[in-house]
Amino acid sequence: MKFLHAMIRVKNIDKSLDFYCNLLGMKLSHTLELEDSRLYFLTDNQGDFLLELTHNFDTPKEGYVSGSAFGHFAFETDSFEDFDKQIKAKGLDYMWEPFLLKEGGPTIAFLKDPDGNEIEVIEKE
């Protein structure tokens, strides 16, 4: 069995593409138009993971409600210094500012995507 992708519904596809592509470095792989939605498949730099952003044409005005079981997506950054500059340039705030997970461990931080999904960023060791 091979894991293929994860899917989330998004309210504003332009904001979501900007967040995932321009901030987190994902790349648009392909799209698929269905009767009620358009699917945007994003891949990481290594092509190991696909994230499907589903933009339904009848998106609820208030957006979507995430279930309490979902935790977060995790991304790796080479440098929190560089990532922090990008965060500030986009006018975004962290949920939890970068901190050392444990003595000798990685630095991590949390923020939210445009739809409120939690994103963990881990500095490459």
C-alpha cells in the first residue's frame, strides 16, 4: 500500500495557493476540474508528498469546520531566520513562536493556514 495524498477543503484558493506555494515552497503539480469543484494538487520539492486543495464552487461563506481529530501538517525549513522574514513580509503571526523542542532537539513553531489548519514548521537539524 502506498500513501498518495492528503486533502483539505479551502475557502479562498488564491490565499491558500500563496500560503502553500510561496511561503511553504510547495509547487502546483496539476489540477482537476469536477462538476462541483476544482482540485489543486501540490507537491513538495522532492515529489514525495501531494496535498490536494479542494475548492468547492459552493463554498460556505464562513468556510469549513475542522474536526477535533486532525492535528497539523508538518514542514521542514532550512532556516528559521529566513522563514521568519517571510512570515513578517506576509504579515502573518505564529500561533507559537519558534522554540527549542528539547535540549539538543530541533527548533519548531506553529502557525495557521488561511483556513485555520495548524502548520508545524521544524528547522532542519
